[in-house]
Amino acid sequence: MAEEQKSYPIPYRSQLQEKFEPGQTLIVKGSTIEESQRFTINFHTKSADFSGNDIPLHISVRFDEGKIVLNTFSNGEWGKEERKSNPIKRGEKFDIRVRAHDSKFTIFIDQKEFKDYEHRLPLSSISHFSVDGDLYLNQIHWGGKYYPVPYESGIANGFGPGKKLLVFGCPEKKAKRFNINLLRRNGDIALHFNPRFDEKHVIRNSLAANEWGNEEREGKNPFEKGVGFDLVILNEQYGFQILVNDERFCSYAHRSDPNDITGLQIQGDLELTGIQILNA
């Protein structure tokens, strides 16, 4: 997985460091201005340009037509366009995600499912991508896979202060609850983070010696059924800082040794698209 956040030169061209596999997602975040007419996101074969090589996926965001146009360039010619109304507003931020599957791409705009696009060329033919047009490009993130739920994993080198957990996911359309647990070496839960749609709260707690502590549930539930989220949990010296969709949601004071976190569990009514542990 790769994550970068800054302002990129346009046109942006990049070679994928490894093959695009089913389950992976490309995230493109940026903004436009009132004068923006069009911008494009393209997956290329052999080179990140329009020099005659195939373009398995061309996404053209057109403010001048009020449409988003999807197409494929193959054997020297464009195929049949697929068009849909453009939900992105001029002058505003946008978040476009393209998730690959065996037979299709699923495109999300501002964390909501926008359209499926059946593969017309094999996924394995994609080696480059580009972004061009009337936009400011702020973030590119590529990675992920298919994750089983419930998900459980050890954390190599632990999750001590100075570490950051990123979870990309989407609650199911009929979700009741899901939870993310950070586990201690002895099986205790250092942090239990539990959005509950049935109660409209997000519960935070810890489990020690099979006993739950005092619940914390202040704040509104920032999660929506059927709408994707980006969650960040930072382990800091005195507590966890938790961000949802780039906005600070809460902090949670440590109730146990912050250096003794060795495992991760994710359970409940959600689809996981990415998990990453970084140095903060």
C-alpha cells in the first residue's frame, strides 16, 4: 500500500509498483475551482500517456456536460461510452475510488457507490495510471485486498506509541454494529471501538481480566450505513487519538500499558477494503 498527501503536479503520471489485483483500491482526492471544465483518471498499459497504447479504464469528469464518462481505448480505438450524471460540484473537494474485482471495477464518489464498469481488457494489463485536467490533486493511495470479516491479526513489532492504524471500510446497508479491538499480549482489549447503529452511539471501552470497564459514548455516530469511511487510530503516550474521515472524533486515555499491544480484531457488519499500520 502506498499513501501520499501533498499537492501534485498536473498531469500526474505514475507506474504501479506491483500488479493491480482484485480487491485493491485506488483513491484519488483533490479539489476543483469554479472554472474547472474537465479532469480525467486513466489506467494505462505500457506507458502513462495517450501514445496509442491501451487504456483499460478512462474516467472523464465533465463539468461542462454535467456527466462522468467511462470508456476503454483498445487496439487503437475508443469503445462505447458509459455515461452517468456527475455528482461532483465545481469548486469543491472530491474523493474518487476505483476498486478492482475479477470481472469489473466499482467506482465510488465521496465514499458512495457510483457505478460498476465491466472489464473490457484484463486487469493484469494495467501498469500505469495518470490524472490530468482542471483539478488540484492532493492525495493518492493505492492498495488493499479482500479481507475476511471477522478479521484477526498479530501486529509485527507491536502497536506502541508513535504508531498509526488506518482502516478503510464500509458498513453494510443493514448494519447494526461493528467493532475494532486492539489486543494486549494476554488477550485483554486495550481499546474496544464499537459503532452501534442500533443505539446511534460509538462505544469505547477496555476489557481487563474478562471484565469491561466504564463505557465512553460521548459524541454523535459519524458512520453511515452503506457509506465508506477512513478511520485512523493513533497511539500516543497518554491515550489514543481517533479520526474519522480526516476529522478528529475522540481521544481515549490509556487504561493499560500502551507498549503492550500486539493484535488487531475487526468484527461485525462491514466490508473491509484496507488495513495499514504506519509510523505516525
